[in-house]
Amino acid sequence: MPVPRITSSLLLAVSACACATDLPQPQQVVVAGSSADQRQRDTTTSIVIQHADIVRQGDQALSDVLKRLPGISITGAPGQGGAIQMRGLGNGYTQILLNGEPVPSGFSLDAIAPETIERIEILRSATAELSNQSVAGAINIILKKAVKRGQRSVTASVARQHGVNTPALSAQLSDQHDAYSYNLAATLTRKRSEKAFTDWQEERDASGRVTLLRRTPQTESGRTDALTLTPRLNWKLDDTDTLSWQNFAYLRRVDNLARADETALTGGHSDYPRNTANFVANFVMLRSDVTWTHALSNGDKLEMKVGASTNRRTGTFDFHGMDTAGRPLARHHVDSGPVENDVNSSGTYRHPVGDRHAVAIGWDASHARRSENRDETLFDAAGGLAGRNNADYTAAVDRVALFAQDEWQVTRRYSLYLGLRHERLGTASRALAANAPDALDNSSAVWSPSLQSRYELANQDVLRLAVSRTYKAPELARMVPRRYTKDNNNNPTNPDEQGNPALRPELTWGLDAAYEHYLGDGALLSAGVYARRIRDVTQWRLFEQDGVWVTAPFNDGNARVHGVELEAKLRVTKALDVRANVARNWSRVDNVPGPDNRLESQTPATANVGADYRWSALTVGGNMNYQAAGPSRQSAQVLNSASAKRELDVYALWKMNAKTQLRVSASNLLHQDATETSSFIDASGATRTFRQMPTQPTVRVQLEHQL
């Protein structure tokens, strides 16, 4: 039975029960208390993590904060960060927002220091006001807005991992003078990294006999210098008008060097058994927006925002291929410089209808222009020119959305949210060189209705039900028909990648339901379920073309996703807090044969258990994180798998006096090895690549002082 038919029946039943309650007399609502209290009152399904909880364990990377939250997982090896996933789904299924606006493609949340964040909103179901590109859900990062009069604070820290140090310095200033206030947060870091891992490649013929076996130890060393600035200015023009100017600046320089030394145990070597790759780049991201809020005498409110951003990188990549004795065989040099500029505008007009009914309408529009200068030069063993490839292009992405939403306190116990959003996307790309990709013109339009309901039981427990239509638009890089080639050892488990201009958006109907039991003083127990039905799901298809293995994305039928999420936050004593969460995720791609035909390598399960104990001046605590893994089938021939992750993090916070505190944290104390496997099997035999990655714990010491 289709999801919309099921959910409409459930909603009618909930509404009938709720409307049987008599409407109460108007009451004044006082917004106060913990984030759990706010969560209990809100009609929309969201989890809000405040600043104190974000910085509690002294994490240097935002991904380490997020991995402990219900239903969120992080890709990659333990202790090394990675892409953010909700319900186990990444790769565009999870919408990442910064101050309510989508972040640019390729932007990492680890660029944002936890100290500069005011709160994090985990949005499990879509609302019309925000982008509906949130199939799995959305994570909204809100930079610091609150102003404390005369605040001057500085934080200095050093983290040590695998024998190298990462120092960081943060400062925050805020003050208020009559109608004017400001807030400035800045973070400066120098991160050094040393990683070692080993790749194994094995090939077998149709009879199972090993025909090729290679072992390739590799090392990666790098240094990253970064500066983050988040200035904000506020003006209260009069009793009805306020103006805010929010800015975000992120400057980063990366210098990474990778080395590989291959040994052929059976069969021959690859083209370049010994090789090095050096990547040096400068990144600049600037973002600025101005918000004007106007309050009318009848209670209406108009909010308008205009903004602009630029995201650019200039870099060089040098690959040196050598034989087993270290003699040069070839060199590949790439100069690249992608630039993405964006202007945007949004607005919302809110109109209260009585004491418990509010209607809002608005718009959200943006124009982004991306250009990339990419010049690849090939040299032979003697340093002579062997070839050249120019793949410059320019592209424009236009987005226009209109929305309307209705928030209605139907009875004292029952509230309802209704939203409708229409979003249109247009993408146009043009080649700038004779051998660059063909032109691309693509447009799509999506209607996205959403409904959320909340019913409060007599004991103040809450029942929630939400229905929404969301979508996932294809990324520009996946649509431009340009091929990204591997420098060495092209094979079915290490193919070139190519875009597909015919990609269509993935459309999704979703259902979320939850039961929340509130125990007071911020404590709660929660159980939720969700389901998604995805149409035109994107899958990577592997094929061989002119003797070269290539993978490209294609729309390939439908997929189904569902799961269960459990959460507990308990105050055992006045000094001891305990928290835990468990999530189990399932998915199935209809056109991929089972078993293990999960969607986009979905994380099957996550679990966290943590505690904090407070004395008068000392607080200690920790968290144990678990992420399940296993085989994931991409097609009948391609099967990938990864090892499970177990991470133990602990911390201690000593309040030395009213203005100074010392925080010591240790993460990834179990430092388990991580493994990844990719296999290709057909009638002629099998190719298998296995990667083993040792990990290291990190210790961080952080001194915080209020001036």
C-alpha cells in the first residue's frame, strides 16, 4: 500500500482523537527551561543541541560531536572524521545547512570550530521553510548569535595524534551598546597528520586460481593551516525594525604528500609500482548576509534576507610514477581552480490568526555560477611533453522556491503543521575548451507537501506523526560528462569516474512517527520509526570502455528505507547524567539483486552510551560509540564492505576559578584497525582490493579563560 494512503489514515485517526478535546482558554506561553522542554512543546520533529553540549567533550572536529547524536553516523576510519550521515545515508541524502542555507558542494562541516556554534538543529522531517532536499533529514548549524555584554574569552589548545601536534587558538568578543551589539568569534588552527595504510590487490581466474597478488604500503602526511571568522552585527532601528549582518570567513591552506611502494607477490606490477602524489591548495570561503525584520502593530512579522558567498580553490597536483628501483617513468601535473559564486534572497511573512493559529508565506531564490580551470599535463620519463588535457567549464545553477505553511494549535493537546513548497532548479554548463565535455542543460521542478502533528497525552507524553515529500537533486559534478582518471592501476575496483548529464532528481515520500516520554529536568525516553520510498534512485554503474574501467551514476528504479531510533537521557542523581541512543536502519534497492542490496552503503546500525559526573569544580565523563558495517552490493558484480567502528572518548573539565577552566580530552582510545574491501566478480574471474588502516588515539588539552 502506498505511503501517502497509510499516513492519511493515521493522521485522520489522530486528528479525530485530538479534536474531541475541548478548546482551552487562551494561555500565555513562556519560553524557558531546557532544550528537552522546548522539544516537548514544538510541533515539528527536531532535536536541538545547545552550545554547552557541543563543547562538553572538548572535540576539535564537529564530526566528533555529531557522531554521538541519535541516528547520526560518520564515514571513514575511527578518529579521522568523514562525511555526515543521518539514518545511515549520506551522499546528498542528508541536507547540511549553515544558518538555514545549504552549504556549497564539497564543503566540510569540520571547517567550523565547535566553539563558534550556538546550537545544532537535527531536523528529522522536512518543513516548507527550509530546503526539501532532505531525504534522510537535515542538520542545521547555527553560528553564534547570542550577545553577552562585555564578553572577552580566549581558548588555547593542543591535540596530539600519532606523534604530531595540532595547536589551536580561539577567541570570542561580544558587547552591547544601546541599540547596537556585536559578536565576533575566531579560530586559528595548524593541523598535522601522519597516516599509514596498506592495500592488497588480488585477482583470480574462473577456476579460482590466484593470478595476481600485490601488496602496497602507503603513507600520507600533511599540514593544514586554517582561519575561521564569524563576525555578526545587530542594530535595533526602532521598536519595530531590527537589522542583522552575519558573516562567515574560512581560509585554509593544505599541503599533502602521499607515497606508495608496491610489491608484486604473484604476477606483474602496475604501471608505476613506486609513486608519490603531492597536493597543495588554498581554499577561501566567504559568506555574508543581511537580515531585516519588521514587526507590524497587528502582530504580523516580515523577515527578509539577502546574501552572497564565494567558494574558491587554487591548487596544484603532481604525480610522479617510478619503477621498482625508483627510476622515473612519468609525471602528471594538474593546475586547477574551481570558483563558485552565489547570490541569494529569501523572505517570510508571518500572520497570526487568533491566539493559536499562524500562517506564513515566503520565497527562497539563489543564483550560483561555478567555473573550473583544470589543465592536466603529461610528461614522459625524460621530462618531455607526452600529452595535455584541458577540461575547463562554466556552469550556472538557478533555484527558485515559493512556500506556504500553517501552524495550528488545534486544541490544548493537539497541534498541527501543514506546509507546501514548490522548488525549481535549472542547471546549464558550457565547455571552454575544444576537448572539454559537451554542453549541459537540465531543469526540474518539485512540489513538496509536508505535514507534522503533535498530540500530548494526559501524562504530558507526546505522540508525533509526520509525512513529507522530499527529493535529492543530482550534484553538478555528477552531471558534467567529464572523466576523472586514475593516475595508476585502473581496474574494476579502482575505475575512472564520469558524470551523466541525464541524471534526474530522486523523489521521496517519507513517514516519521515517535513516542516521547518526558521525566522532567531535561530527562526523556523516546522511540521513533521512519520509512522512505525513493523513486529514480541513483546508483553507480561499472562498465569497460576501450579497455578502461569507468563508473558513472544512473537513475535505476526505486528503493525502500525504514528504521527504528531509540533515545534516553536520564538524570540518575543531581551529579550523574546518563545518555544513550540506538538506531537500526534497513534499505533495499529494487533493481539490485540481494542479499546486501543496501542503499548507498547505508550504515546498518549505530549506538551510543555516555555519562557525566559533576563535583563542585570537576566534571568527568565519556562516550562509547558503535557503528555497524558489513557488505553492500552495488550490482550483481560489485560488492563493497567495511569494518565496524568502536570509539571510546573521555574528558575531564576542571573549573579553576570563575573565569578559567581546563579541559582534557582523549578520543579513539580503542584505536582499532579499520578495513575496506571492494570486489568485482564475473564469468572470467574476480578482482578484490583490501585496505587495512591502523588508527591512533588523540589527546587534547584546552585552556579556556574569560578576560
